[in-house]
Amino acid sequence: MKKILLALIVIVYSVSINAQRGGALKWNEAGNAYYTTEKGEIVKYNLPDFNKVVLVEKSALISNDKKTEFTIKNFFVSNNEQVFLIFTNTKKVWRYESRGDYFIYNKSTNSLQQLGKGLPESSLMFAKISPDGKKAAYVSKHNVYVEDLTTHKITQLTKDGTDRIINGTFDWVYEEEFGCRDGFRWSPDSKNIAYWQIDARNIRNFLMINNTDSIYSFTVPVEYPKVGEDPSSCKIAVVNIDTKKSTWMNVPGSAIQHYIPRMEWANNQQLIIQQLNRKQQESKIMLLNSSTGAASTIYEEKDAAWIDIKSRWNNDNPVGWEWVNKNDFLWISEKDGWRHIYLISQNGKKETLLTKGNYDMIDFGGVDEKNGYVYFTASPNNALQKYLYRVNLNGGGNATLLSPENQKGTHSYQISPNGLYASHSFSSATIPPSNEWLNLQTNTTIKGEIKTTPNSKTNTEFFTVTTEDGVTMDGWKVLPKNFDSTKKYPVVFYVYTEPGSATVKDTYGSASTFLYQGDIAADGYIQISLDGRGTPAPKGAAWRKSIYRKVGVLNVRDQAMAAKEILKWSYVDKDRIAVWGWSGGGSTTLNLMFQYGDIYTTGIAIAPVANRLTYDNIYEERYMGLPQENMDDYVVASATTHAKGLKGNLLVIHGTGDDNVHYQNTELLINELVKYNKQFSLMSYPNRTHSISEGKGTFTHLSTLFTNYLKQHCPGGGK
């Protein structure tokens, strides 16, 4: 609900050698330059002087077949800067544009060649050049292909791919909950490809109904494993490029009762994987022999709640393995109660805690193996903020703060290989974002400037509130313009509250009611958001995992009890209290309206999970356990169970084409509200997905609807 494939690269950063993920800086291998696109050209900036070099001119990127230029959606540059892999004509697969067309531009011969000619248009996914630079591999229609870059001969390596036998990529739920999209890896010697196979033949289709795109309605099937349903079978194979023979890895356990969210090459003979059991409480790291398939477990851990995976602290990207010293690797665990970085020997017998102390690592930054440093972000003293630290790779000493101490807020970094340079951005709730470039070795600015002047128009305040249960929660508030403390004002609470996201952060723009049309502060509303237990704040594992088997209960009570304290403020009008949220926040909104109607008078729930049994198995079983074992937890957590408690004004909004939180939820909710004669308002957006963003005028309509409903049922202004 919510959202480095060359093996044995010793220094691992947010670098991808495929052409799907945008956003991250594309560093060169030496770490002293980066690549980008400008005006349709691929350019390189050398650091520290930012000397610009045009590597591929726009005129070179004209398809011989179509005689037209194309838009570069993403690209990859070979280490010698002579071969460029270019991704274009992209199409969505669920949330992301991960299929399209690929072209190879060879600078030395000034030639542009399309990959996969003869395969369906815009069907190629995750194209990657082999480490030796001689071949490219990609997925099309759930099969893995390899193509010789000299002869352009295409060889199909797997032939059983269908819409349910998925080779080299993933199904809906792996993408949504694990961030897994790219499902194959070149071996370092370019002789083999390891790939995932997802067998979803036993997963039932959820049928969405399209009533508007033709006179006769039709169904849109989504292969979707509901909570309590067995997962798809997940297997790993290694296919030899020459023989086209696949060798299946003998991963212990039932293939339909486990997950494999990570897999990379350890060397030319071995793969390394992470396996999670179905309840995601047991994690095992295994080495797999690529020739025989034999598996050996080298490291494992257990948790009474759940074990998070790499995508949770790596921008939703699980790709890559953090190798150091050629054979050892870095691992992140919460086993001592805090999210820490450990150095693990390849046989798993030796581990060294690197980030010592009672604080959480937030994001992994990278490794400077030459100088013996690991970079990461953390905020030991303020869970709303984020700063860059580094610690010795040998485990000696304490972490060193690198972010300026006088810049209080949120710092983000993209660090180059070898830890030479970094792009640094900073903002706070009151300070707009600014950027600079750093020489990370000396921690000095080489370009740009971090500005710390607050925006005089921003009046966000942070506060804490302690509930009658003894829980202290962080919150932000924005008071009305021309605020008069002698008057009473309505409050609009923005909620999410589930483990997927936190809403209270010291970053610019995070404190807002983004759907409101106009100036909500000028219209006389107090805006507030609070993060209770279970939200992914860096407050320790106990804080985050206290919500286990209590989603929809513990988080909802925390919100209500905090609001109860806020109602005691002299300038709060207890008769004008509104709450709204999207997705998990929509679920929370419903539960608050149904169970705490004495507090909340108006609610707007967007795309809510009204019944916990309708959502996917990976998310729900991670945080709630198996319904076969603890069905009562699911019943009490579901808003439909409490619908008869509605007292105030409720608006429910949902897209009928939502493949994430199905419109089924809202129909189940309607039945319960009708049963108890609970009057409410409903807006269905035909064929819109979870983002309710498709179609001309959709956002304007949604924003207008939201604003008008709030003004009508919870009018602004001091009294």
C-alpha cells in the first residue's frame, strides 16, 4: 500500500547498469564524473571542475528504420564510454514504465542498432550488456533472450514463459511489496545468466470491470494473491549462454511457502540469495552452486514480528550486494533492537557490528573501501531529521557526523564510487530545498550552495503529544493565517499510520493538505499530522514492530488518543474535527470515524482497505500474520467490522480500476453502511488506478470534491 548487477563489484552505490530506474545519478566507474541527458544528448561532467563533454550527440540517435529521433527515458554507459544502451518508447507495467524499446549506440562505429528486432514493439524489459561487452540480455513476454552485439543474432534462452510462468521478471505482488522488477543477472564471466521464475498458475485472477471503454463492459484480470492464499512458486535457475540449458537451484523448503527477494552472483561459480519464509520472520542467506544447484545456508536470523529487506532502506531498490574485501559483505539487521550495519564474512561465521549505539541507520550510502569507510544516514537525536555519517569499516570507533551541525533538517546524498564526491541536498519544514556538490574526502563544497534562510510564508511547527496510554507522538501543525488564540478553529488531521510510511518529517512541503484547492490556512483551518507506533520512524525496532498483528487497532487508537489531547487546546473547536487519508490512511480514516465518532465529525477516505482480508498476502501477512492462525486480528482490524459506529459525515473516494486496493473494498463497505442505515457520500472514478490520476481533469475534480466537502461539513474560520 502504500512503494548493480555486475557481480563482484567491490564498491556498491546507487548505480544501475540497466536502463529502467531513473532518478539516481549515473556515476562513472572511477567515481570522478557523472552522466546525464541534456537536450536529447548524453553528456558527461568531470569533477571537480564540472567540465562538460558531449558523449552522444542528438543527431546520432535517429532510428534507421523510423528515420525519427526518440526520447531517452534512461540509458547506460559502458566503462570505456564507447557503447550506450538507450531505453525509449516506454510502457507501464503496473506502476512503472519498465518495458519499451532498446537501442545500442556504438560510438566507435557511429552505429545505432535496435535490440530485439522482430519481437513485439515496446516489449523488452531490463536490457543489460554482458560484463565482457559482447552481448546483451533482456526479457520479452516473460522469456529471457540474449543477443550478440556484433551479429545481432537473437537466442531465446527460456521458452516456457506465459502470463503465469514468469521468467526474468516478477508478478504484481513481488513488485509492489519487495520492489522486485528486474529478475535476471549476468555472471561476471558473461557465460551464464541467473534468473527468477515465478509460477503464478495457482494464483487466482481478481477481475476489475471496465464499463466505459466500450459499449459492452469487459473484465480486466489481475493476477493477485489475496492474504491467506499461498504465494506463487518462486525458483532460481542458471542458464548457460552456449548450451541454453537451465540448471535449477536446489533452494531448501517449499517453493510456494517462501520468498526470494534478493539474488546476485557471488563469483563465477556461486550465487548468493536471501530467502524469507512465508511469514517473513525467518531470513536465510544462502550460497548456491551454479553448476549443481547445491545450497548452503551461511547466515540466518529470526524475528517475532517481521524482517525488513533492502528495498526498505534503498529507495525501493533491492538490487545489488554490498561486497567488501572481495569475500565479505555488509548486512543490515534490527536484531539488537536498532537497524544497524554489520560486516559478515562470506562463510557467515564472523560478524562485526559497525554502527554502534542506540540509533537506527536510515539509508545506506555506500562504501569507500580504499580508505575504510561506510557511509549511511541517521538521526540519533531527532527522529524527524536525517544526517550523513560515516563509520570505520573495521568496526573501530564511533560514527562521525559529516552533515553540518547547524543545518537542522533532512540531508540526502548520492555518493560516487570510491567515496570521492557526492551530490547533497538539504531542506527542512521551513527551509526550501537547495543543493551542492561535495568533495567527500575533504567534506568541502565544490559547486552550489546550501541555503538556510526560512521561507517567511511557511509556518510549520513541530510538537509532541503524550496520550493517556503514555505514548509520546511527534506531530506537525500549521496554524491558520492571522491566527487568533482567543478563537476556536477547526482541525484537519492528515493520517497514514501504517508501517509503509511516516507523515511527520522535517522536510520542506511535507506539512500540507495537498488536495485542498486554494489556501487552506487563509480559509481558517488548523492542519495537523501525527506519527504513532508502527510508523517507520527511526525510533528503534520496538516502536516500529509494536504494531505486529495490530494494524488497524494500535495505530488507530494512538491517533484517537492524541487527538483527544489536542482537543484540550484552547483554540481547537471540538465540534469541527476532520480527518482524511489515502490508501492505508483511508483505512485509518474509516476506523477513526467508526470507532471514535465522539472525536471526529468529518472524514474523507480515499482508496481505503476497508476489509484487511482483501489485500495482498506479502503485505498483510508480514504485518498481521496468517489469517488461518489469527483470523480474529483481521476481523477487529477491518473498518467494515465497525461501520455501524459511524456518526459523522463521511466521503469515500475510490477508483474502480485500482489494481492495488481493489474497489471491492468500497463495495463491501457500502453493504455494511447500508445494513445499518448509515448515510454517507461516495465518489467512484471509473477505471482510475490507486493514484486516481488518469484521465483529463481528474486531479482538478478530485481536489474540488475534497475541498467542497470539507468546507460544507467542516467549515473553516475562527469563532
